[in-house]
Amino acid sequence: MIYVDLIESSLKEILSPYSRKLSAKFSQLTPKEIQVANLIKDGKSSKEIAKLLNVSSSAIDVDRYRIRTKLALNNKKTNLRSYLNSLI
């Protein structure tokens, strides 16, 4: 069921008129970081993301750190999920 939800949300995002705004913000992110960012935006926890991508949860923590760094959110008390949702 998780995979069905993931596919559904990905399709909605592709068809969204706001996807250009997101892709402009995500231009400096790697494909894996974009994938993790989209899963974070969908409300998935690090453990859930790790299970979906078949990696360790510490690898997801590193990706979260890199995403925050590239989006200039380090040393700010901004919730990453809230920030990603505000881009839409």
C-alpha cells in the first residue's frame, strides 16, 4: 500500500503546475536527494524512507543534512517538511 501511495503522489506531483517551481529550487540537489525530499514532503519518516529505498536510516539522515545545507536551512529552526511543502 505504501508503494501505491508513493506512485500516486509522484504522479500528482508530475502533473502539478507547480512542478517547475519545485524543480528550480531542487536544481542543486542530486536525484537521490530529490527523491528523499519528495518522500519527506509526503510525510514519510526517516525509517520509512530507509525501508522504501533499502538503505540505512543513517544514510537518510545524511541526505536530510545535505538537503538542509543546499536549501540554506542549516542553523535555522525551520522544519524541513514544512519548508518543502511551502514551495508548492
